[in-house]
Amino acid sequence: MGKTPHLVVFTGSGISAESGIKTFRASDGLWDEHPVEDVATPGAWRRDPERVLDFYNARREQIRRAKPNAAHKALAGLEKAGFQVSVITQNIDDLHERAGSRQVLHLHGEILKARSSVDIRMQYRLAKGGIELGDLCDKGSQLRPDVVWFGESVPLFADACDLVGEADFLLVVGTSLAVMPAASLLNHVAYDTPCVVIDPNATELSPASVLAINDTAGKGVPALVKHWKQQGALLLP
Ligand code: APR
């Protein structure tokens, strides 16, 4: 028997939009209400750590209340049906995991973890509550959210490139592909690997896209997953 074909799914905030979590670059998006330079850069953290913590504490509570939607569930269901599925997400929420996906790489970190501000390896799961000024790591430095801010390196980028390079099929869902280096991941897909983009604003010009499906994640992903389950293979629709 040959090896099970490997589906790699690259997701952005659009996949969580139907769970009630705002995307970033829409006209009423998160970065419109909260300027990046005030809440999501190392400079913001130096200038006003309390504001940064407040922003992520509020987002964390919102994410805890949110539930996985039909798109997260369909991807988890595909894995359960025996397909090999790896998810690379730019999202800091845990909706893929709560839907049941077991292979999830968080390129931009996880809001449900805190980490030391002096040692990136010192991470702590936040089972409840948030991070307050004065909460310290075991080395005595202030805890911060375990998220990647603008201007910081992306520690899991090389791992994500390797995964994309191994993909037999690449599915991209709900991302504007506006942020580097995340967007450049698509340059690591093999030239003959089929690629589908599901996004209401997808275009045939989306980098590396073979097929752009202009649909929401909640409709487009379950439909594609149903097709794959019926075919018993990762075929283009
Ligand atoms: N289903 C699918 N896609 C959707 C939906 C939906 N229901 N609603 C919106 N979208 C799409 C939009 O068309 C857009 O292409 O989601 C995308 C959201 O794009 P951005 O707001 O730019 O978010 P994203 O691509 O996830 O941003 C990447 O930017 O600021 C950083 O770290 C942050 O991880 C984030 C990164």
C-alpha cells in the first residue's frame, strides 16, 4: 500500500470569522479598532505593557467563549475519517484543536499560553484568567502572551515550510496573505502540488492558487471535505 496522501491546510482569521472572532484587515477589523503599533509590537510592550495585556486578556476571554464552526469541524472530521491532515494556522485561537484536529502548528503563537519575556522556551498554559502586571516567570521576568508580534521572528516558520514542502495537496482558508513571512510559505509548495484557496475574496491571482473558491469557510470547507470523503482521495473538485 502506498503512503496516505498528506493534506496541509494553511488557515487565517477568516476560518474563525463565523465563530464570531474578528478578522484583522476588514474595514471594521481588529487592527482598525486597535492600532498594531499600540498593542502588537515589542515597542508597545516596552511603552505600555498594561495596555498590551488588557488587549490580549479581552481577546482571550472572547476566544474562550467562541466555538469551533463547520469549517474547523469538517477538517477534524476528515482526519477522523483516516486522511492525513496537518493544519498550519496563523490564528492564536484554539478552535482547530477544540474541533478535534490533532496536528496543529500555530505560526503566530497561542493566546492560551503565557511566556517569559526573557526566555521564549518558558511557556505556561493559561487554564483560566489572564496575565496581569506582576505575574512572573520562573526567572523572575514579567509574563507576556505567547504570541508573535510584528517585528519579531517566527520561530516555527522553518517547520511550517517543511510541512508545506511535503504536502500532496494544499488548502488555504481565510487569509489575506498580507503578512510576511507567513504568506511566503506558499512559495515552498512543490510545483505540481494542487492548491485550493477558499476565501470570499479569493482571486485566481492568489499566490500559488490553482483553484480559488469564492465562498465562506463555513460553506466552502465542508463542501470540499464532503467531496474528498466521497472520492476517498484528495482530488480537485
Ligand atoms: N470565511 C473565509 N474567509 C473569510 C471569511 C469567512 N467567513 N470572512 C473573511 N474572510 C477572509 C477575508 O476575505 C480575508 O482574506 O479572511 C481574510 C482575513 O484576512 P486578514 O484580516 O488580513 O487576516 P489574516 O490573513 O489571518 O492575517 C494574518 O496578520 O496581523 C496579523 O498576526 C495576525 O495572524 C494574523 C496575520
